[in-house]
Amino acid sequence: MSGLTWETVSAWLAMGGYGLYVWGSMGMCAAVFAGELLSLRAQRHALAKEDAETAGAAAQTPARRPVLTQQEQDA
């Protein structure tokens, strides 16, 4: 493997002339990954807020009685 030896950091960053493509791809992957994490965090926060609101609303409303059919009412 003669083409994979780099003597300096700048040679390693250049990646044999493909550095812009390699590091651009790595940067885009990192950006998409970070965006996905932020999106999941926002969704989790929204669901937690919705659950808290639902729990609060359920605690404030009185218990409902089941709706009975005519046969159940006559029995």
C-alpha cells in the first residue's frame, strides 16, 4: 500500500487531492446526525409537554360514567 503514507498533517488532510470531498462528506454526515439529534430532542420535549398537559387536564375533569344501552338501563 504505497499511496497511503502521509508524512505531514496537511498531506493527511489533503487526502491525496480528495480532501475536500472526504471532509465535506464527513461534515455533512455530522450535520445530518446533529440535526437528527436535535429533532428527536424537540419531539421528546413536545411529547413530554403534551403528556403533562393531558395528565393535568385529566386530573381536573370529573370522572365520567359509562354510557349505558337501553337494555343495560332497564336491567
